[in-house]
Amino acid sequence: MDKLIITVTVDSTMSYPGNPLMPPIEDLDAIAAEYVRSVEAGASIVHHHGIHYLEHEIQADGRRLSKIDFSGWERLTEMIRSRCSPIVQFGIASARLEEKIKLMTLRPEMMSYAFNVHDEFFQPDPQFPANEMYALHPRDELETFCRAAQEHGVKTEVECFYTGAYWNLEFIRRLGILPDPVWATIFLGWQGGAWTPPTPDALLYMVEHLPANVNWNLSVMDSQTQWGLHAIAIAIGGHVRVGWEDNPYLPDGTIARSNAELVENVVRMAETIGRPVATPDEARQIAGVEAAAPVTEAAP
Amino acid sequence: MDKLIITVTVDSTMSYPGNPLMPPIEDLDAIAAEYVRSVEAGASIVHHHGIHYLEHEIQADGRRLSKIDFSGWERLTEMIRSRCSPIVQFGIASARLEEKIKLMTLRPEMMSYAFNVHDEFFQPDPQFPANEMYALHPRDELETFCRAAQEHGVKTEVECFYTGAYWNLEFIRRLGILPDPVWATIFLGWQGGAWTPPTPDALLYMVEHLPANVNWNLSVMDSQTQWGLHAIAIAIGGHVRVGWEDNPYLPDGTIARSNAELVENVVRMAETIGRPVATPDEARQIAGVEAAAPVTEAAP
Amino acid sequence: MDKLIITVTVDSTMSYPGNPLMPPIEDLDAIAAEYVRSVEAGASIVHHHGIHYLEHEIQADGRRLSKIDFSGWERLTEMIRSRCSPIVQFGIASARLEEKIKLMTLRPEMMSYAFNVHDEFFQPDPQFPANEMYALHPRDELETFCRAAQEHGVKTEVECFYTGAYWNLEFIRRLGILPDPVWATIFLGWQGGAWTPPTPDALLYMVEHLPANVNWNLSVMDSQTQWGLHAIAIAIGGHVRVGWEDNPYLPDGTIARSNAELVENVVRMAETIGRPVATPDEARQIAGVEAAAPVTEAAP
Amino acid sequence: MDKLIITVTVDSTMSYPGNPLMPPIEDLDAIAAEYVRSVEAGASIVHHHGIHYLEHEIQADGRRLSKIDFSGWERLTEMIRSRCSPIVQFGIASARLEEKIKLMTLRPEMMSYAFNVHDEFFQPDPQFPANEMYALHPRDELETFCRAAQEHGVKTEVECFYTGAYWNLEFIRRLGILPDPVWATIFLGWQGGAWTPPTPDALLYMVEHLPANVNWNLSVMDSQTQWGLHAIAIAIGGHVRVGWEDNPYLPDGTIARSNAELVENVVRMAETIGRPVATPDEARQIAGVEAAAPVTEAAP
């Protein structure tokens, strides 16, 4: 069994808008500090959303999505890389495709793409209205993304909310633009129309139907079951993702003052199960990711 | 265990465009005859698509969908109802919502709605290009549909391609517009980004996670596994759907000359398992569907 | 998927003592006729118990088991083989080991041995007392049996009531005395302390944990679930065993007037699922069984 | 979900005869100290084997079992109870029934009985010969044991190596001599003919088929998978048993210098999952066990 790769994801803006500890998304110092502390605690992948803004109105293309602050992404990435050397994974599902491709020039080592529909319903506190997100991801879009990723030396993170993503994964892999081993994240308990239940049965079902040559990672958005499901994932060979975005609560039900506390809990859990934790370089080797060139080269 | 309810669905235009036995969609005589023969063979629900046309170009609303021939739907329904009395279930996922609601005035006893994304990839013969369908079904759309269905005395068929549909089912049920028992169809093996694998494990997974108070029905679009999965469904209490739309092939690999042959195979299979087949009136009682008023009343 | 091998087992003396159609065990004409009719209906393996008597008192070896009428076994085998050519499989779990080995000189093509404890509780009618059977099968006994079987050119049927039998199977296989492919029967629903529940989940569990290079066969002693579980077995590649011993009831709940009716039901079921039925010679090839030499050679 | 009940079992004489840290079974001081340290670390049930000797020769009753040193059991129990107040559970499967019943007069709060065959094959080091144990447990024996337990105010621990034990559990419960909630232990990975594989699938299978009103506990004898399976058990509501008997190795592969280290690892694991650990009195309430009367009353 490979060493355990821990991903940290800080941005809870959409998923837990009431999280009082989340800094403003423009406060790059605070956000970078969260990532760095988490890497020091044991995370080897940082999943970040840079700076982005949800559009207030429907745009000329008939869609209302998130707008990318390119410079913000660049600065956050540099701030993290200047202090530690995790795998940098760019998230932000709700950006336009062309903007995501442009972000690849910042040379993240990984970049996320949902291989199924986005249909989320975030309402951690029923007293407040829900944040809903809807987006189709047709196969020609997946193809464009993966071709661009391959050209830029970026590894695609295949986000899987249900088995439809596996079908698309194989479809894209047959085009030769999704190199082995694939890195896939299974999402359980994310409320909405892309929901897979956060149960042990569902986890085993998703894992047993995974295509071959795939490293899998688990994200659970459900404070009641997340830690138990993470324990199962660690026991059966999966990797895990934690952070304020997925679930800000520690096992005792209190909110984590820092994302590093969530990472530390995974590290302790892995120790009790007997699974060593990967360093960033070990994670690169397991995931088949090349280290990014030094940042200084990126800005001639 | 309830008696077995068999649904028949004839229209293979999209799913098996090469089916040489499929009459033109305007040939209502031939199509009605297929439905009537199937009911005589044991089907108690007829799932039909009336007459419809895929739009050739993108329309003013920015979408390219199917256009409903209202009169065609009316005539086909009457032709069937004049010769037998199955539960009439209207399909056609790719119509506009307002047109689907207008169809309710024809008083089908059931009408289908996908409670998850449509993302199909039909390519039974790899020598021909695939038919792809994409459509989001946001919750406000589901709500509008179900309210209208309830007002018109139409029972919603909840189409479930993966567990996200269950989440939406519960969401809509909490609004009080999806009366018990819910009628849900599980779709396995439908290629594309909404795919759930056609395996016994996947079937049990989908069944074991079903919400309470749901009658379930199984559609499998995979000629290698359909009959075996149907046997499992019959054994564990599900209902089954067959017809040219889902799989035109008999167990011996030959194409069914009539949809009735596919229904007859289910009837024989059920006999060997010991599950009696429901008549249309028994199906109405199990599914909680009221019989439609006589057709003549509909056209004063 | 291999063609379907059907085993028939007639003797319901222990399991359904109230079966009014079961001839006395000494009525070899009637019993042989049951087997022959079943082979004509599609069975390719006949599992028989010859003539045997349960000892009335505890014997000198401290055990109360079944006594073998060697000549009865010989005559029944010849009566069957003179009229058809199925694989002959000797059963009778409760005989002494030395008597079972002596039976091998009759050259059955297969012989059954429980690879786990016998702990049965037969009480199909609660108004009558239960028939209970208990026997340990230590590994040295399994080894002696399998060595003798190999020397006599007899294939061992590995009876598996739970996964402990798999452990023993692998243990004996490592000794080199259980040639591939192994022939194993999974028993579900047999009441008593060796019980595995007759559920689809249990069947999949048993099948998914099977050792490699094993052909599996299913026996279910539960009239409510037997036919459904057999349908699942046929769908997923297993073989099936039917007969008065396991369940004398047809799917409609009536008692089968002949074992051949039970076999015919399996044949029809397999047709509806699309699984061809093996002839005895095809069964020999699938199971890796050599045809017995002509009977005449056996009695010089 | 109930708080987590941890059982500790020290005696590795049979299962890991090479364990260099195991004191001689007569060294009650050392053994009691192991139990007390483990209770201080978080165990609330102590499973002990007192002092016992495997008979060297077959006895007059034709069996070779373990002989009970009654006084040794009494002293060990008192030594533990004088220093802490766990639930005392008597083990020793291989004793004669009458001796086990006599042990009930020492008023353990629980006493273990295998509800299926004993068929163990202990060979942790392949260089040494295996320890094998075989014993049938017929239903009349289970009945005698449970009646005696009920009369003595002792709760039966139902040992379950496969689902046959569940059938016997229900059989005995119908006799009214196995009060709710039943306390059952599931054994995975114990080599031999009673083996259930130490896999997540097997664990879920055993848990999902459990009879109603049963608290379950998990024992795994497999150093590679034990800690992962314990994590799953803790996550899904089971209780866990650890100790030198089951697996003397810590997650990092080193041997535990004390059983307390194994308990501590469970406590840490439970913390990371968010499951609080039960005190002995909380364990009594969950398991439905009455506290034993003070020890002084026992020796008038």
C-alpha cells in the first residue's frame, strides 16, 4: 500500500459561508499561512482557489460563473512555494474553461476538473439560503481541458461524484490525453443532485468500480461521517483530502482553528492504522507528478 | 413481494438508430400496434414518446431540444387506449418544460422526469457517430414539473441514473409534491456521463440506498447484461422495463421482431422465478395510480 | 461465460422426510428413473446417495453415522449409466471416511466432501421433530479423502457452507491434491450452525471471495428464495443444483411431481437469461472431468 | 452511536506461542498487571483465561481439552477486581462444559461461548508446527450453557466466526435464555476452517446480516489488516477487542511491550474518528451487564 497523500483545501467561501475563521479571499497572507501550516503538519497537496469572484449578473455568454483574478492566483502560488514545496493543485470549478487554461501558465502541478455534472447545494446552516451551483461538463470540454493540461505539463485531477465520471475518465483516457496513473478524487456526501451517500457501502462501491491505474483520494462533506470514512479510506489504500472547504469540524465537533489541525488529525489517524504519510516528494512519485520548475523561472 | 409490473418502451430512434424494424415515428398505426401487442403479452405500463422532432438548429432560447407534435401524442394515446387499458406513461426527456406540462392535459397516468442530469452517449454501432444528449435539471424545474403533475392528476416517474436523483427525490418530496408511493426507475448501463455500471453490485447498491416508500423499476441499456440484471430485479422485488428503446435483442442475441417478444421473455422469466405478473389494474393499485377517465371525456 | 451445468439431487430422506413422492431408498428402479428423466431434461451431473442407512445406535467408534450398502450404490450407478451418460457424483456426507474411499472403486466421476463442519437442522415442517446432523471434518481427513480421490481418478466436489471451506480448499490445494479447476458448491439457506443466509448479498459475498480457478455451483435450501437466487447465479456465471433434496417446490409453490420438472424450470430460466445449458460432455470439459470408462470394464 | 467499548485479551499461549513477552500462565502477578494497565489505558472489558492446561493425552471421555485450575481463575479475577472495576469476561473455549459452568460461581459478568464450530489453525511462524483446535458446539450444549449463565447472572458473549453463529443465536434466543441486548463478537482472519476473511467487505457483510438487538465487537487475528478493520468498526458503531491473544503487533509492526499499548492505540484511533471511549460503568449500561457484587462477599 502506498504512503498516504494528504490534500488540504482551505476555501470554505461557498461551502461554509458562516465559517468565522475564514479570512477574506483577498487576504493572501492569511490564506498562504493556512496552507503552509498544513504542509508543515503533513499535507503534500495544496488545493487552492486563488482569488475569484462570483459574477453578480448573467454575462454575455448567458452564464453566471466565477471570474478569475489571475494575478491573485499567481501571488498565492508564489507565497506558498516560497515557503514550502507541496504539490500545487488549482481548483475552482466554476471558472470558464479558457480562464482555467490560462491559469495553467502558472504551472500548477495539478489542476482539478469535474468529470461529471456540477450540481451542488450548500446549506450547512438551514437558517440561511443555500448556495447552489450547476454546470454541465460535456466531453468536448473535458477533452479541451485535458489536452491543454498535457501540453502545459499539468496533471489533471479527475473529480468523481458518481460513476458517470468513471465513464468519462475512460472515454478521455482512450483519447490518449490522461496519462497513467490517473489521480481521481471521490466525493461523498456533497449535497445536491450529484450526491453520493456518505456511507461505507457507497465508498466500497465507488472504489470497487474504479477503472484500473487510478490513485484515489477521498473528500467527504458531512461532519457526522467524514472522519469515519477517512479512516476506512486510509485502511483500504485511498488518500484523503481535508480542510475548511470540506468540513471545518474536528472529530470532537469543535471548529478547527487552523486547517493544520485537520491535517494533524489525519496524521494521527494514519499512525494508529499503521499507514505512513507521504512527503511532497514521495507524493510526486506516487502520483506521477513532476516537480514544478523553480518559481523564479516563471517570471522572466 | 408485489406482483411484477412490466413497462414497455418502443421508441429506439435515439438509442438504436440502426434498428431496421423501428417504424417511422409518424407511423402511428405501426407504433400503436407494437404497444397493444406488448400489453397483450403482459406489459402494464406503456412508455411512449408520441411524435417529436429534434430541432435542427439552436432556437431563440439558446437550446436545441425536441419539439412536441401535440396532436401526434393525443392520437397515439387514443389509439392505444381504444384497444387496451395499460397505464400510459409519457416519456421524452428532451422536450421543453412548458411543452411537457401542456402534454399533461392529455391525462397520461404517469409522466417521466429525470431527477439528475441527462448525459447520454448512444453509439450501439461504433461505425456511426454517437447521439449525445445533455441537459441539466435544476431543482426549480423539478418543482415546477411535479406541482403541475400533481394538479393534473399525473404521477411522476422519477428517473434515477445515480444516487443524486435520490437526493433530489427527497428534496422534492419534502415540498409535499411527490405522493407516496413514489415510482422510480433505476437506469444501469446507459453510456455517457450519467452512467452507472450494469453489474449486480451496482444494482444492489442502488436498491439498498433507495429512499423509503419507493417502488422501483429497472431499465438496462446493455445487451450483454440486461437479461441477467432483470432476473435479479425480479428476484429481489423490482419491476422491469423492456423494449426496443432499451435493448432490442432477445437473450439469444437475435433482434426482437416485436417488442411483445421482449415482454414475453420477461413473463417467462418471472414464471421460472415464481413472481406473478401484474395486470394493468393490479399495477395501478401497486403504483398508486388512478385510472384515467374515458378518453371521450377529454375532448368535449 | 461457460455454459450452464445443472446438477440434480433426488434424495430428500433427511431434508424433507414428509415428501410423499420420494420412493423408498431401496426402490432403485424408481430412483434411477428420476435421475434419467432429469438428465433428459437437461441435468448433466447426477448427485446420488445410493442406498444407505442411518445407524440406530452409537457404534464401537463412538459415532452414529450412515452405513453404506455398497452393492446398492453399484447397482444405482449402473442403472443410470446404462441409460444416459451424465457425470456421476457420489454424495452422502454422513458415511465413514473408509467407506467413502471404498466407493471410489465404483469410479464415480465426482465425489462430494464438506470442507467445513456439518451442522444441519432439517425441519421443513415444524410439527415434526428436526433431523440434526453434526460432523467435524478435520484437515487430515480432507487430505486423506483428496489423496484417495486423486488416486482413483475421482474429482472432489468441495462443499462450501461458509468461507471456512475456502480456507481449507486453499490449504488442501497447496498440498497438490486438488487439481484445477476446482469444482465447488456454495450452500445457502441450509438451516443450522453452518448456515449462510439465502440473500443476494450473501451470494455475491461468497462468490467475490472465492479462491481463483474454481467453478462454482449453487445449492439453496429455502423454497422462498431458491429460484430467485438461482436466477442470480445463472446471470453471474455460476452453475446450479436442484432436486427434491434441496427444495421440492416449483416456483408456483406446488411440489414437483418429478425432479425433471425442477430441472426443466432451470432450463427455461436459463433460456430467458440467455445462458445455454451444457450437455454432459460439455460439462465434463468445463469441470475438467474425464469420462468414466464403460461400465462393462468395471466388472470383469 | 454508543461510546466505544474496548476489550483486552492477554493470553497468547495458543495463538502466538513465540511471543517472548507473554509471562507463564501461572505468573498471575504479571498477568494481572497487564490487565490492570490495560483498564487504566481505556479497556472496559477484560477477557481472561485464568490458569488452564491443555491435556497431554486423550481422556476417558474421548476428548483432549483444557483443564481448568479453578483456584487460579478465582485468584486472577480477585487480583484484577481489587485494583480496578472492569467487566470481567471469562474465556477459554476448550474447557469442558461442566467446568465452564462451575466457573460461573466466580461471578464473572460475562462468559464467552462459541456459537459455531471451533476450527482454528494457529501458526504465526511457519517454522513451527501449527496449534490446531477442533470442537463442535451442538445446540443442546449452547442451551445448557446459556441456561446456566442466566441462572448465575452471567451475560453470554456470543462468539461468531461466520453466519452459522447468527442462526444459533436466534435459535437460542427463541428459547428465552439470551437476554437483549445480546453481546456478540465477530472474528475475522482467524486461520482455519472457521475462517472469515479479514476484508472490509466481509466485515460489512457480517454486520449487515447481524440479528436485531445485538451489540457487536470485533476481533481480528491478522497483523496486516487488524488496525484498518478496527478503524472501520469504530467508524460504523462496533466495539473492538485487542491484546496479545489476537495480535501482539502495533501499527508500526513492532511488538507491543504491554497490552496497554494496544489499548492506547485504540483510544487514540477513536479520538481521531470522534468516538468517545466508554468507562467500565458506561460499558455495563450499554451492554446490559450488572456490576458484580463486591469481591469480599464472594469469599465468606
